[in-house]
Amino acid sequence: MAKKKLKKLYAKDALEFFNQVMVEQPLLPFLVPLVLFAWFVERWVVPFSNWVPLLAAVWATIQYGRFKRRTAIEDLNKRWKHLILNTTPTTPIEPCEWLNKLLVEVWPNYMEPKLSKKFQSTVEDKIELQEFSLGCCPPTLGEHGMRWMTSGDQKVMRLGFDWDSNEMSVMFLAKLAKPLIGAARIVINSIHIKGDLLLLPILDGEAVLYSFESTPEVRIGVAFGSGGSQAVPGMELPGVSTWLVKLLTETIVKTMVEPRRLCFSLPPVDLRKRAVGGVLSVTVVSASNVGRNTTNELGIRQSSSGGSTSGIADNKVSQTFIEVEVGSLVRKTSTSKGPNPAWNSTFNLVLHGETGVVKFNLYELDSGGVKVTYLTSCEIKVKYVLDDSTIFWAIGHNSGVVAKRTELCGQEVGMVVPFEDIRGELTVSLVLKEWQFSDGSVTLSNSLSNGSHSSFDVSPKLQSRTGRRLRVAVVEGKALAVNGKSGKCDPYVKVQYGKALYKTKTLSHTTRPVWNDKFEFDEITGGEYLKIKCYSADTFGDESIGSARVNLEGLLDGDSREVWVPLEKVDSGEIRLQIEPIKNDFNGILKTSSGRVEATWIELVIIEARDLVAADLRGTSDPYVRVHYGNNKKRTKVVYKTLSPGWNQTFEFPETGEPLILHVKDHNAVLPTASIGQCTVEYSMLPPNQPAVKWIPLQGVKSGEVHVKITRKVPDLEKKTSFQTDASSLGKGHKISSQMRDSLKKFTGLVDEGGDPEAMSLALTEIESIQDEQGMYIQQLEREKAVLLCKIQELGSEIVRTSSGPARMPY
């Protein structure tokens, strides 16, 4: 048995030796046949001496000895490295000249432009930046060598960092404080940063965390002026250089001084996509040991109300809650008692850009539920990687690292993160729902993409944004905050994009409103955000109950984006939006199969009503009708003290296919208006240009009907062009203007005379009727303008077609 094992061992050893000899001696395949041929000649043809086999044996022995010696050296080196890295805290210093030579080569053309662009995008939102360049002098890494250190189970590389550059140029404007006036142009022309840098590989080398071991030494050279020969030395305005040094040092301490670290990813592939935003779902599960021995650890901490506290005592059952913070977005969990509280609260958070920091602040609430005391915090950082994966990392125990990676969106990541100042731990669950990219693609979770590839493009390439509009639908809201003064919530939303501002309707007494209001904006290039502001209406002034911003970059033609946007600066609240880009065609213009252009609109005549319910104590009502058609809202005049009013008012709307709803209301001069029924006018099945007269019963009341005439207007453009305009329409604008002036004079006179509320209400109703007539007149002009432009286009096409005949040949 032993002989067989020895034979196998010898055979394996011989095979390795043969392979090694073949690698080192590439001519051996040619020499072996030559030796065999010589032996054949010596043995059978011409006898040689016996020195040839002896020479071959000596050569083979020498080669085998070299092979065994090299194998032993490599084995000893591996064992030595393994012993050093696992049993000693630090390794011997290794030289880094090769690294600095490489850095000098790649710095001007690759690293400096990339870093300058990244730093510029970081600071340009805070100051008016005019120029940013880090210069052509790179930092020196490991001037005195580098070494590996062992911290628990993690290996850390330590090397020196020394950046002393006099060639950088950072120019920005800063406002001067009193007694100085104006702005100064500040130029940073030199920088000195020196410290020890720590590099920590994580996730099997897929990313590297880097930070300074301690606060580095920082010096900045500042000048004022253009930065050239006309620059004024920094000492002319004392304190600026010191302020900039303090600002830079504080930024470095908050972001990349142990144990806080930044991440540099090393993806195996680069999909070349730039993430511009994302949606992150965070579930705060529970905490452990927050009440164990925290008195000595916390010490005396300053509370949020200006008092002090000595932490959570062991013999006291406290109420605690977590505040989740991402930028300006803040969410709070419910309170939970005991040293091991459980919350299980889930929040949807919005990330702006490819990175984000989720901070968890722990607070204690006293037994009276009044005093709130800050205890400690921890944070988790999120980063998009260019291979479409996501990295999560946080500070672990003993300044270690807790790191997780997900390959696809929708994968749940559980992390247990220790608090910074106490022994307690926080358990959270994170789900990255989607990443949004500048090229229009969106990486969704598997549940949303139905098992298909998580990254998809709605269109093969980004369409041109020239001439597009954005249709934004404010659909609904949930968990909105309650007005702190009245205890009620009457929410409405203001939507702003560029200079355009719209407002939804106001809903009463609800924290889960449903608006379904749609607005259209002209698309703006340059990364303009859609701004959302939510308010609660109140008699003595509306109260803000949250705001948010939505990144609209990367929207494609034919794409529809639906998002729940969390409201910032409040404890709770989300708004559901539907965003869709549309082509900026002429309003109300439709093209038939023959190429003829048609403009369609709805003409509604509200004639009268009968059998209305009595809303006043005297047994009558002061009815009027409010018309809702999509975003368009019109109203009739008020007819006083009657249950059978007659209005005979006409309204026109560009046809959009949305429901046409009539709300009949009772007018009150002081008290809020009362509803006395509503109904929906059907028009979709009507033939073109044929009016339909009908009595429509009112819903939600015992009795009442409204008499209307509805018509789908489709003009015959072949018989009547936009040039054939009614002669009376030319003076219609002057007539409306004079009526508006007379009504305003009448209303002003009533105000000056201290008229009764009923007369003033009637005057306001008359003004609103004139405004409605003005709106219909403007819509008529827009339709005529659209038809005229289409005719001009057709005429131009006809001229080009008729003039594109064959060229005449000269004789």
C-alpha cells in the first residue's frame, strides 16, 4: 500500500518537473529527438563512447535541483506572508516609488479632469464658482513606504498622503460683510494636505474604503482678484484663509476621517450609465441594549430642549423613537418602550444622485411625552456601482466595517449597525427599489419588471427634447400631516416647474386626498427640478405640510413615470405623481387619414334647472353651476331666491376626453357655499356638430334636474378657413375689456360706499362671468391661430412641391 502511494507521489512529482522544464526550456522538444537519433546511431550504426548518457543524466539532475529549490522558496514566501498578515499587527514597510510614477503619468489626462469635475459639482450649489482646476501636480502617496495592518478580520493598508501644490486654481465669488460692500473674487492658488491614508478592501476586493487615520494638516493659499498678477494677497482681508481652512478641515472630518470612510468601487464591467436618483425603502426593525450601561457611556448630553440628560438608566423603562434622515427628508417612527424597542416602521426615501447617506437618530421621550432628548446616532451609506449593483456600508464594532452588496434592485439587505456612543445596535432592512439614469433608463426591482432583466430602456435612444411638454398629474396623497393650529387637514398642492406654477383643488378633512389634477409644462433643459409644495388650507393662513423636488432628467417619448414622492421637512406624507412627456402639438388639433387638420371642442349651454332642493331657511336657494372639465373650471352667474333658475350661459372647452362634471351650489355671502347636487354630462357618443338637448337629474340630493345643450364642434376647414373670421369678433376683445372696466368701477364704488354683502357678491359674480367670457374668447383665438398655422404649413409644402420640378438645361 505504501509502495503504491510512493509511486503516485513520484509520478506526480515527475509530471510537475517535466512541465516546469518544458516552460523553462522551450527547445527541449527539438533536443530530445536529436538525442534519441544520436543514441540510435551510436547503438546500431557507429559506436560512440558512454559519455552521452552520462551527460544527459547530469543535465537532468541540475534542472531537477533548480526546480525543487524554486518550489521551496515560493512555499516559504507564501507561509511567511500568511504568518505576517494573520499574526502580526503590521507588516514591514514596502516602497511606493512605482505608485507615484504611475500617478504622475495618469494624473494630468485622467484623474485631474475627473476629480475636478466631481469636486466642482459638489461645491457649485453652495457658492458661485467661476473656475475649478486641481493643477498638474498630483499628491504623493507613501513617500516613506506603505504597510499592511490587521484590525480584527480586516486588512488595512496604511500609507502617507502629502499634497503640496502651487498650481491649482479655484476661483469663486463671495459676498463681503459690513462695513465692506459688494462681492470679492477669491482665488485658491495653493493647497497643502498631509496625513496618513487608510485603504480598506471590502466585498472581496469589489470596493475600497478610504479615509484619513486622523485629522490631516491643512493649509490653503488665498488671493483676491483675477488670480494672476493683479491678485491681492490673502492677508489684505484677514480671516478668509483661516475660514477656508476651517471649512475644508470640518468637511474632511465629517466625511473621511476614521471611522467615517468614502467608497471607491472596482466593478468588473462598466455599463457607462450615470445615476441621477433613486428610491430607497427603509424599514427600522428594532434596537437592542439601548438601556444597558449607557449612563457612563453617554455622559451628560445636551438635550434638544436646552437641558441635559445622563442617558437611559437601567432601572428606568424609557420611550424611544428613531428619526430617519436623508438630506432634508426626515421621517419618524412611533415610540417604543424598554431597552430592546421594536418599531417595524417602513419609509420610502428619495436619493438625489448616485450616492446617499441614511442617518438614524435615536431620541428618548420622557414619561410626560413632552421632553425629547437626543441620545445617539448611526448611519448607512448607499452607492450605485457602474455594473448596475448597489453597495451599502456602515461603521461596525470597534471601528470596523459592515458592508453588503446587491446585484439587482428589489433585493432586501438586512444590516445590524452599532450606535456611535452607546453599546446598543440598530437592526434595519433596506430595499433599493429603483435607480434612475440620465439616459432615460430605469433599473427596477424584479417584482416591478415581472422577472425580466432589471434594467430596461423604454426607447432605444433618447429623443430630442425640443418642442416637448410635460404632463404632470397630481393623483393622490397619503399620511399627510395635520394642521398644528386647527387639528384638521384641508390639503392642496402647488406644482412649480421653471416659472410656471399651478395649484390643485382643496379637499376638506382628509389625510388621504385624491386630486387627479393634471397640468402641462413646457420642458426646460439643464436639469430643472419639479418642485412640489403641499399646504393645509386655513382661515387665518395656510400652513405648509411638506415639500419635495422631483428629478425629470431622462424622460423619453412614450414613457410614463409614476412615483410616490416623500414630503420633506415634515414627519410623514407622500404625494403620488404621474409624469408623461408629450409632443407640443397645437391645442385641439387632430389630423384625419386624408391629412386634413381638424380642431374639435365641446360647446356646453347651461339653460336652466328645476325642482332644486332648498338650501336656505326661507325655503329657497341662490343657485349657480360650477363646471369642471379636466383642469378647466368655469361657473355661471348666481340667480337669487329661486328653485328653478335660468342661466342660458355658454361654455367652450378643447376636447380632451375627460369627464364633464356639473356641480350645482347654493351661494352664500358670508358662510361657505353648500352643494345641492351634481351630475355628469356624457358627450363621447355624440355625432359631430349635432347638438343634444337633455334634462340631467342631480346626484346626491332628493330632487333637481339641469337642462343643458351639448355639442361636439368639428369645423369644416375645406369650406371655411381661418381667414374667414367673423367681422364682429374683431371688436369682441374691446367689448370684453370695456365690460371688465365697468364692472371693476362698480365693485370699487360699492367698497368705498360700504355696500351690503349681497350687492358686492353680485358684482363679483358679474366679474367672474366676464372673466369666463374672456377665457372662451382667448380659446377661440388660439383655435383660429392653430388652424392658420396649419394652413401656412400646407401652403409652404405645396409651394415646395410645385417648385421642385426638373431644372431647365441652358441652350
